[in-house]
Amino acid sequence: MLDKRWIQGLGTVALATPGGNKLTVELRGEAGFASTRTLELDLLDPAARVVEAHSASFLSNEGLLVGLAAQSGPTTSYHALLIRRIADQPADARTNAPVEQEGKVRWVLTKPIFTSSGTPYRIIDVYNPGGDGVEITFRRGSAEPLGRDGRPRVDERIYVNACAGGEDPMIFGSLLSVSATGVPR
């Protein structure tokens, strides 16, 4: 299990990986309905594995937004995955499938927002500020009052997109980098 949370308008959303470049999305609604779908994340290397994923509501609580990290060898890539109306795609699917294959509604996985090697970034927050806006915060390091050497270090990347929905995360989006090191007393 990668993530499990209750999301207003959708119910309980659980994210898991059956392995490789796949993600399982399980929904359990307040009215008792349940559905499970497995997504083939087609923009990921087939040898990649999803190592972290967190979800939030998207577009008036009808869609789903997922921030995810996938590891392939020493490199980790960070992506956004979304669908505008989750009720329109109730079955297993391939992300970014041609519209004529999957119908008018499809899951969209972005190309990497960024990649890293070494210690991976953690997904701290996935947030929809309203409409089709997206905000995902990734953090490496610790914001503890005192680091091991008395100097805490934090490296954050904050992805914001005013009109999410396509494969290219930077058409309407940008990545903010924030680095901070504590000063010894």
C-alpha cells in the first residue's frame, strides 16, 4: 500500500502497486460502492517501479490527482497522474492512450516533472487549489530543529500548474526549487 486517504466527493482512495510500471487505484464511496482499476503507466520505463504515490481530489471533487515517484536503476522520476472525471473511466486502462482507443476521458501521466539520483525526494503534499490547478510538494532532507551536525537541511521542489491536463508538465506549469540550511547557534 502506497497511500490510503479519504477524499471529499470520492470516498476512500487507496493506491498500491502490483509491481513494475503499474498502479492500482481502489475507490470505496460513502454510499457503499467500490471499484478497483489497474493503470499501466505508459510513459514509465517498463523496468521502472512506482515507489511512492499520494492522491487528492481534482476538478470539483470529480477527478483524481496523484503525485508519484518511479525508480529505474539509480534514477527516480517524479510525475503527476490525473483524470478529470473518475466515473467516466471505471475499468483498467493505459495512461495517455489515444482518445479513440479509450473514449473521450483518459488518465494522463505527465512526462517527468524532474528526475533525481541519490536520496529520493518524498512527496509531502498533493493539492488542488481549485479548478484544474495542481500543486505537488517534494522534499529531500529534514526540517527538524537540529540536524545531526546541528545544521538542518531541506531541499524542496514545488510543482505548480495552472491548467493541468497534458503530458508536458511545463506547458502551464513551473517547478520552484527551495533549499535551506540552518545556521548554528
